[in-house]
Amino acid sequence: MTSLKIGVCGLGTVGSGVIKLFNNHQGLIQQRCNADLQLVHIGARRDNAGCDTSRYRVSRDIFEVVRDPEVDIVVELIGGTTVARDLVTQAIQAGKHVVTANKALIAEFGNELIALAEQAQVALRFEAAVAGGIPVIKVLRESLAANVVSGVAGIINGTGNFILTEMANAGRSFDDVLAEAQALGYAEADPTFDVDGTDAAHKLVILASIAFGIPLDANAPIMEGIDTVTPEDLNFAKELGFCVKHLGIARRCGDAIDLRVHPTLIPSNRQIARVDGVLNAVMIEADAVGEIVLTGPGAGSLPTASSVCSDLMDLGKVLNHTKIDPAPILGVPSDQLQALPLVPRDEVSGVWYLRLVVEDRPGVMADITGLLSERGISIESLIQRPPVAGSSQVTVVILTDSVACGRLDAAICDMESLPALSGSVVRLRVESFKEV
Amino acid sequence: MTSLKIGVCGLGTVGSGVIKLFNNHQGLIQQRCNADLQLVHIGARRDNAGCDTSRYRVSRDIFEVVRDPEVDIVVELIGGTTVARDLVTQAIQAGKHVVTANKALIAEFGNELIALAEQAQVALRFEAAVAGGIPVIKVLRESLAANVVSGVAGIINGTGNFILTEMANAGRSFDDVLAEAQALGYAEADPTFDVDGTDAAHKLVILASIAFGIPLDANAPIMEGIDTVTPEDLNFAKELGFCVKHLGIARRCGDAIDLRVHPTLIPSNRQIARVDGVLNAVMIEADAVGEIVLTGPGAGSLPTASSVCSDLMDLGKVLNHTKIDPAPILGVPSDQLQALPLVPRDEVSGVWYLRLVVEDRPGVMADITGLLSERGISIESLIQRPPVAGSSQVTVVILTDSVACGRLDAAICDMESLPALSGSVVRLRVESFKEV
């Protein structure tokens, strides 16, 4: 039985979860991977009160773990892309296998790290980097390996989904729910990446790379945050039969790739529309399997640790028999990844939800619908609310037919130049997906 | 690059799907498993008109495939447990790896076949045997390897789910929908195994073995079919806020295992309640991850072939580097599986739906509720319908609190001896699951 020694760097939410699983399930872990997989060394700048590290060597300098000749596998759980990048680079260069939960690191520096790992013939695995406890990377990379994947769409940021769910169910404002999410520990002290879509974009880039065999490109996705979604929009969406979710969408469009993260109206009867709170869900559409949907906890200490440990145990199993991780890191060897062009933002077609506030007087609606018509944009549904008592303004909500984004931009520009319009036009994308 | 030659036995629904994937995706399959994985030999008693086999050697005697010295991996897709058992046994004894989609074979003869495969140091994989295109075996065996699994529950027979969905949505009778399912090719000419729960029980036994580390025992599950479910029960269930699904349930109860397949009332707002038609869904509850749900096509030519090919490609990847499949077939080596006692049927506790037809006269309801009360069974909800014009009988529906099955049996026996009761008491189990 091969003996494999593990060093864990980082003792935060995920790190402490991994330590707990090794503390509690050591026998089960060894039995199931049939290898003597031992946690030996922890690198952490400070202790974590909830986590018993007494059985392990602990270093305050996390690089001690990389320098430890006994350590075969380095687990990077410190997050961020500066120290983590150095740490992973040095680990690979020292001939150690690496497991990480760091989506930003993989999305932004994955290409260089994967090339290094392939050269050094060490493993680099990151199941926990996307959708926490949901094994979406394994499913895409291994289970659907005989499929041509046409699309991946998911709720891949639990914080954002918690905020939208609370806003929709309790009619609360974005700021109010965000404050609660921070108090509950769902959102970071700086929640920017959760709110503006950066975190979801990192995860989407990793999924797209595996799904389509393209290099990682952290800057590729079109990105829109959830901070512009109002309870009013959630109510109108509901009235029209939709839920609003912050989706990451990756689609193959001919020989180009469409990558987007944005708040999205989804028909309420779709499975993914019912994934609420901090849950994540990923839909995968592929030619042989059709569609599969994976739902589960997208974050959290033990769910994410479960994914980290599955990577470690997969390595335990194969390194028992061979020195090389037989699974290509992104599904194919990195020199066989093929960059594909992105669909230009203007050419991305879709259905849109528009909300505008206009003067309540004759001719205004004719002006608006006329402008849309001039741009060849059809109206699928329209709601006009009577003015609030004492107000001379009415709210109009329009659901368009499918239209290229560039043409919609032009129509909105036209509308916003109408004197009868107050403020700017709120716009949200609509995705119907297939009925499953 | 290792060259691996594949022989496929069986050219039915799944076999023809596998051939199609090899015909259409040969380049992709080779690239992604980085092995020269070639289909070379097909064994089938007759051609399949929809399937181009011109590139391959075809034998009418399927055992020719096993005897072919060129073949490294035998794919068994003939179904059944007689010839298939001989075929797989001989393939293993000839030192060939085996991939199969045959749940009956694995559930009934898996213990002996796995022991043979371990002895011969060949792989035996069967992702396609459970839930078609949903990679539930890989997820349980690999992704959740660091978890103690407490329960698995799923809709794992697409035919049964199609029938119940149609009955519920269109108010049609069981016989009527079954005939349509047969015409559509969902149900076999002999649909007994789909209807009585045998097919689902086979799949459940495989899942339970991996989830709990227990030997396969095809006779373990308590089994109830869907042929006793009436449109009337589906309507009452709906009124009470439930859907009816044919579920396979495997639960760890202390040191015992509870295994059951039966029609089940599930609260309509649960995710699994919304899995309709031929879709399958599997929920897994485990200590680290919490709960994950996998949904997708549970049958069909290409979805099932997708799972067969993922097994082949996993083997392609590892056999590139080592002669041995490093993944224990049931999650742990078979000599480490530990049999656990089954919870006796009488002791399985749960909530029940009861429907009875009684004389519409004073005192009858008092008799019924009194009998339940004498057995210590509380009533959670009760519906009594006014008698149909001209009838002297009323239908009563009762939702009990949780009660052991043995005690309920006794109460039903008491009720059925009441002269006011007409016919027998209809009983269905209720499972609430956790809100996700």
C-alpha cells in the first residue's frame, strides 16, 4: 500500500473542514482509496479555534509545507492569487502534486500552472473550486467524456442566490439582505466578487474550459452583477411567470463561445428556478446524455472539504499503481486545448425584460412601441401599471422577442432620449431553457 | 499510447448507442482518454437497422467476442442474467476487463462476479446499470468517498415515473398509460419488472452496496409496485399537497439498513417531486456534503451509452499507466464489505396515507378513528368526501403520524373487520425528506 503524505496550507473555512474530515474519517479514507493517505503538515498563519490540529505538524510559514520533503501532495486553501500562486508554483516545481479549491487562481493563472504541472508530471486537481460540494468537474471531465457539450448553465454563487432568494421571497432590499448574508458568514467582508459576478465568472471559465476544450480565459465572460436587481423587478418577473437567478452561462454557438454571468429571468416551472438560498445547481447539455442537472451545497466548510478530499482520494487510488495522474487536467492535454472566438457582446441574441418609468399621457406608449418596432424588435408581453395616486408616471414592463444585444442597445438608447422617459431603462436577460 | 481493443456484445437499445458514439466521436474519445481506444468486434444475434456496424467485425455468436484474443475489454449489453452471466464470467476468466449496463446481473450475481474480477485483476464497471445517463455510481463511489452516506433515495425507473406522471397530469388510468408507454418503447413488452419494482430494486441494491459498504443482496428491498395506485389516490395526494413517485429508498438506521421500493407521497414542493416523465433523480444524503441531487435521463440509447463510454474512457486513462483499475468495484475491496442487518419490515416507521370506503352512517368515523387511537396511531389529516348522489358510501382519506409498519398492519386488520368498511384499505407511504 502506497503511503502518501499530505500538507494542507490554510486553516480557514475549507481548510478546517478538510482537517475535520481527516480527524473523523481517517479509517474510511484509507479503506476507500486503498492507500495510506496521511495528513502530516498544516501551514497556517494562525490557529482556528474550531479545529483540532494537535495530531499534525503545524507551521506558521505556509511555505514550510512546500519545503517539507515528507509531503507528497500540497493542498492550497489560502485563497487569493498572489501568495497562492507562488505556493502552488513552488509546490509543482518541487515535484509535489497539488489540490486546490481556488477558482480565482485556476481561472486567472491556470494555463501557466497546468503547463508547469504537466511538465513536472504532477497532478493538479480542483474539484472544490466550482460549486463546492457538487462534483461538477468530475462529471464534466469524466462522466460526460464521450459527449460533445453544447452548454453549461448554473447558479454557481451561493451568496448571490441567497440574496436574490431572500429579496424575492421576503420583498427585502438588496442592501438589507446583503448585510444579513455578511452577518451569517455567507458573504465575505468585501462581497464585491460575489455581487458583481467575478466569483461566478471564475467558476464559469473553468467549466467552459473543460466543457469545450478551450484554454482558461478569466476575462472572457460578459459580466453583470445582481446589485441592480430591485424587489420591483422580482415582483414583475413573478407576475410574468419567472424567477430571477444569477446565472453563469457557457454556450457553444457554431465555432464561437458565448460566456456570460448575469441576473436572468427563468420560467418558474424550470427545475433550476426552484434552487433557492445558498444552494448551487449546474445544468449540462450534451449530445449523448441530453441534459443533466446537479444540485447541492455550493459552499460551506464540510461540503467543500468533501470535494477536496475526493481529489485527494482519487490521487491516492491511482498513485498506488502509477506515478502519474492519468486524467488530463482540463479534460485533454493542455497542448490540445483550442481557443475559440467569443461571440461579440452585440451579437448575443436573447429575450429581454425591460422596465421603464414614463409620463402617463397619450402617445407615450405609441412612441415606445414604435421605437422598438423601428429596430425590428417584437414585444412578447407588456404590463402597464396604473399610476400611483398623485403621480403622473406609470411603470411599463416589456418582454421582447429574441433580439441581438446590439440592436436592443440601440433601441434603449432611442427610448432614453424620449422626454417622456424618467431615468434609464432597466434591462434583464431572459433564458427559457428546455422543459425538463 | 496504450492501445485497447473493445468488443461489444448486444446491439439493442444501449448497444446501438455505444456503436453510434464510437462511430461519431472516435477522435474525441481517443483525445480525452489519451489512449487508442478502439471498438473492434461486435457480437449480436441479429443486425440493428439503425446502426452502422460496417467498420467492425461482427459475430452472430456473441461468445466469439470473448474468445477474440484481440479484445481487451468486453462490453456486455445483452441484458438478462443467464447468457449474460456466462458471458461476463468467461470474459473475466479470460483476463478481459468488463463493462456492463446490466443491473439485474450486478444485483443478483455481482458478489460472485466481483470476487472473480478481483482475483483476475480485471476491471468490472457498471455506471450505466443505474439511472442511465446520470453518473450516480461515480459520484457515490468517488466524489463522496470521504463521506459517511446516511441515505439514498431516487426515482430510478423511468417507465414507472412516466406512468405515474401521466396518471397524475392527465387523470388517466394505469392500464391506459402503460399501453402508451409500451407503444412509445419506454416499457418492455413484459413490463412486470418496471411496474412491480424489481428493476428499481436491482438499482437500489447496487446504490446501497456502494453507499454503505455492504454486499449486494438482490432480495433485500421491501417492494411494492405502482399498479395499485389509482387516479383517485393521485387526486387526494394532490389535495393534501403531495405528489406520488415510485421511489427507491436506502437508509442507514443505526447499525441496520432500511431498503424499500414503493409508491411514495412526497410534498409537492420538494425538488424530487417535480421530476416528471422518464427522467430519473437521485438524492444522496451524506455527512460532509449534506444533500446533493442528480437529475437526468434514466434510460434511452445515447444517455445510457454515454455512461458505458465513460467507464470505457476511465479504463482507457488508467490502463495507459497501469494494468490494474485502481478503483475498488463497490467502493472498497469486496473482502472489506460488511453485511448489515435489514430493519424488519414491521419496524420500519413512517407516515401513511390511507384511503377507505365506508358506509355513510353515524358512528362509523368514530369506530375508525377509535381503532387507530387504540393502536396509538395519531391522525395528521383527514378528508371525508360527501357521498356521491344515490350512494350510501363515503370515501375517507387519512394521513397518519409516524408509526411502525407492524402496528399499522394491525390497525388496518382491525378496520377491515368492520362491517361498515367496503373492500380493503388502500395504503401508501409518505416521505417528507428535508426541505432543500
